[in-house]
Amino acid sequence: MPKSTGTKWLDKTKFYVVGAGLFTGFTVGLYPVSVIKTRLQVASGDAVERNTSSVFKGLLKTDGIPGLYRGFGTVITGAVPARIIFLTALETTKVAAFKMVEPF
């Protein structure tokens, strides 16, 4: 079995910046899906918009592209620090776990 190189060589600042950047990129790409899902969930029973495509078309018609990103600033403001905490906990746990199984 090849010996693991570990993560000691990894530049932590770069790791966090790239990790937060990738997470933000995925959030930007998937956020409109979340907005449409939320609109479908809160729609009343007699709403005209009853499926994904009608909600999407209605949103674009009334609010344009910015409507797909309504509330994005608030979400990303909380999500980036949460992602940094997650990455820190993950790396700390990995180091501790490897130390515990190192003799094997």
C-alpha cells in the first residue's frame, strides 16, 4: 500500500479561498432552482403557476434575471462562513483520525 502524503504540503489559505470560491460558484449556479422550488412550495392552491416551467417563465416575465437571485446576498453571507467552519472541522477531524490509526 503506498504511503499517504497527507495534507501538510497543502497551503491552507489557498485551500480555504479555493474551497469558498467553488462553493460560491455552485451556489450561484443552483440558487435559481432553490428560488423556483420555494415559489412552488408557497403557491396557493388556486395559483396559476403550478409547475416549474410556469414559475420560471413567470419569474422571468415579472422580475427578469434578478428575480432568480432574490435573497442571494443574504444566503451567501451566511453560507461562506459556514463553509469555512465546515472545511476547518473536516480537516481537523481528518488529522485527528489519521493520528489515531497511524500505528496500524
